[in-house]
Amino acid sequence: MNKIDKTTPEASGLKRWQDEFETGRKRDALFTTVSSAVVPPMVTQHDLKDWDPEEQLAYPGQFPFTRGVHPSMYRGRLWTMRMFSGFATPEATNQRFKFLLEKGQTGLSVAFDLPTLMGRDSDDPWAEGEVGKCGVSVCSLRDMEVLFDGIEMEKVSTSMTINSPAAILWSFYIAAAEKQGADRRKLRGTIQNDILKEFIAQKEYIFPPKPSMRLQVDTIEFGTNELPEWNTISISGYHIREAGSTAVQELAFTLSDGFAYVEAAIERGLEVDAFAPRLSHFFNAHLDFFEEIAKYRAARRIWAKRMRYKYGAKNPRSWLMRFHTQTAGCSLTAQQPENNIVRTAIQALAGVLGGTQSLHTNSMDETLALPSAKAAKIALRTQQVIASETGVANVIDPLGGSYYVEQLTDRMEAEAEEYFERIDELGGVIPALEQGFQQREISRAAYRHQLELESKGRIVVGINDYIDEEEVIEIPLLKITSEDSERQVNNLKEVQKKRNPNDVKRTLDRLNEAARSDENLMPHFIECAHAYVTLGEMINVLRDVFGEYREAAFF
């Protein structure tokens, strides 16, 4: 009996399926990803032309790391469960940190309020009404000491979401740890410190691009020499995606920013293998399950190839893309907020199947207020259920070899490379953002998505379909009061009253002098921190030297 040839599309039944599909029933729906990319009805081996699993897939822990950065992945160690937390005063946030650690969280992540993010002290007129509202207020070393009171900083890994004033907040952290008796070389954690994405998306910049990049390289250089366990930049796509970008735009703009930091550090004279192993990344986990998984896989592959072949990194650790993931805040809804628990669980699962190293799961009430303790616990429990009950952590890259996932990974890599070429043609990342290129691309994507929602081409449950007309929100919310703000302002005044004014003047004068030279500013920030100089006072010195950035209108 002759064996049937199943290698051709005709013999394998593909042609018959195509004919039946074309004449069969079809839903009236928009078959695209969240990023508006067309989704094929099915992907087969015939769609993976010239696809070599050894070259494009390989094995976990092996170049190009498509399947993960570690050979054992979650069989060896689960991802870090790092819940983003910060509100009101350092005292209140300290209690939340201890609550989360008690409930099984394995790393801390600090959310700062808007004045802190913009380099303003709590008594600044610009800070009025915003102190403690979207995170914790930190004005001086005193606040950082309170924030980590009773928490051994040498033994906990801490992430801080701070950008323009990142070097100063990091100096507060280092000084507070040293006052605990910690060895700075043993401190572990991450400062986000990604100023380029601020110019592109989040807009929380202070200084122009050039001096801002100087501060980034100062932190890379100082961390490389003094804090070998610390990640000095978390190259962030999260806020790019929250601004309305597609998954490919998030991928391309994040990695192009990362390459710009690498090039700036090399230009400073640093060896790539000295600093690259401590670079980390931060991605969004949006709602299109497979698109998000493919994005993470493509990101690892692109980063590995660039670091090895373009920048000449020889240490395999320099090729690794380690990343943190946060579920998509922009996907949460104020209507039917309990639905956000489901959204977050699906997004978190995509992050895990994509091979994340740490994960934050958003709370169901975050469109209404900062998370309540109960909502934060449910979000943490979501991660714990995924880790302990679903079995997905038992197999490394279980979707590897899926025709659809591999085709999507290849497509996203190719489309990201096209963006890299366009950015290079504009002169690089900074010239491109100064011309508004990335901003316009994100704006177009966000507008297209909004049109899809308004036409009901894309359904969001509780927003444009499945609406409860008489819905009443009854979940308890966290309240930030005016008393919290007043308490923080009074704390600041108390610090300023007790400190030595001669030390303040001396350290600020040294900072001013150093800022006007090519000297690394981190030692001066730490010296100022120990003298209880405030964030706003240091920023004002830098503002006098560097100036302030004003974005041109592009639209």
C-alpha cells in the first residue's frame, strides 16, 4: 500500500479547508488584533516559509533567547511578584509594603506622586492638590528612611518608577540603605530612569534631551562601578503603549530607546559588557493574548542580535533581555470594575507565557482611585493562582512551535526592523522625537483604535456593549485626604528646620559646580542626600544649569 504524501497543501487537506472556509458561515466581526493588525483565520506550517527552528527558536537560555533567557525558566524559579504601590505619605506606603510582603509579595515597587515625578517638593505651589494622589510623596532622605522603616533594604529587591529625577531618588535610596548599615554593593533593584520615553509618550520631563541623557549615563557609569547588582535603567515600553501605541510601536520605540542608551554609554567610554548585563526592560501586557506573547519573544530575539552583532557584546549576559511586565492600565474600565479582574488575569497569563522575569497585576479599582488593600490583595492572588494552580509554570515556553505564535513573532520582528530603519533615516532617536515622529505614529494608532470603539468594530464589555444601564459602583475606594498632604508638608518643614544649613549650602554649591563640568553627578547627589537637601532644591540647581524643555507642537 502506497504511503499518502501529506507534504503539499493540496494533499494535506489545506485546499479543501480553504474552499469550505470561504463558503462557510462567518461572524460579522473585526478580525484584527488590539493593534489593528489583520489576523489570519488559521496559520499552518506552509505559512512559515524558510523557517528554521534551530536558528529562530533555539532553546531556552540559548541565543537568540526566543524561548526565554534562562535554561530552566519557571521550573527553576518563579517570576518576581512585584506589586506597584505608593500613596499619600511615606508612613502610609510603608504599611502597605509590609502588608504586601506579609501576603507573599516577593519584591517592592514604588509609585511616586506627580510632584515627585516632576522634581517638586510637597510645599511647591505647583504641587498643590497633587501631593500623595497618584503615589507616595518623597521630598528628602527623611521620607525614604520612613518608606523603608523596618524593611531590610539589603535583603529586598526594590523597583522605583521615576524618570527625570531618577538619579536623585536613587541617591536617597542609597543613602537610606547606608544609614541602615547596608553595603551599597549588595543593593538590588531597578530605577526606571528612561527619559527618552518621557519625551515620546508620558511627558514627565524636566530638562532638554542632551543633559537628560547625561544624567542617564551618569547613573549607568556609577551603578556599573558602585552597585553591581542594580539595574540602572528599565527601558520602558509600558507608557508608550498606555499612550495608545500598537504592540509593534511599543516594541520598536522601546528597543530603539534602549539602543540609544547603549550608544551613549559606549560614547562615554564604558565597555559594553561592563554595563549591558544590568540593563532591564519594562513592557505592557495588553488584551490581545497571542500578540503580547509574540511581542515578548520578538523583543528578546531583536535585542540579542543587536547586542551581539552591532555592539560587539561578547558576554552572553549582555545579550539577554530581562524584563518586567505590568498589565494594561488603559484597558481597565470604571464601568463594571469587577470585569477588570478577568482582564488582568488574562494579561498576566500572557506575560507569564511570554517569559517575564517579574510581574505587576493591576487592581480592579485603579480607574477610580489608587488601589484599596482588598483590591491589591486580589491582584496579587491572581499571580499566585497562575503560579500555583494553572500548571503553566511547569513547561518552558509551551507555545513555542505554534504556527500562529511563530508567524506572529516573525512578523513583529520584521515590522520593528522597519521602524528602526525609519528612525535611522531621521538621524536617530533624539532627532526623530524632536521632529515628532514617534508621537505622530502613536497618535494615529490611538485615533484608529478610538474609531474602532465608536463604530463597535471592537467591543469593550461594559463600555460599548453588554452595558448595565442602572449600574451602581459599590466597591470600597482608597481616599487620599487633604490631611495627608498637610502632614507631608509639615514633615518637610521639620526636616528643613533640623538640618545643618551650612551642609546644605556646601553640598548644593558642589553640585552646581559639578553640573557645569563633565563630572559624574551621582556622588554629589548622595552627598546632598546625607545633608537632607530636598529633591526640589537639587532640581532647582540643575534647572539653572541645564534649562527646561518645552516640546514643540506637532499636531
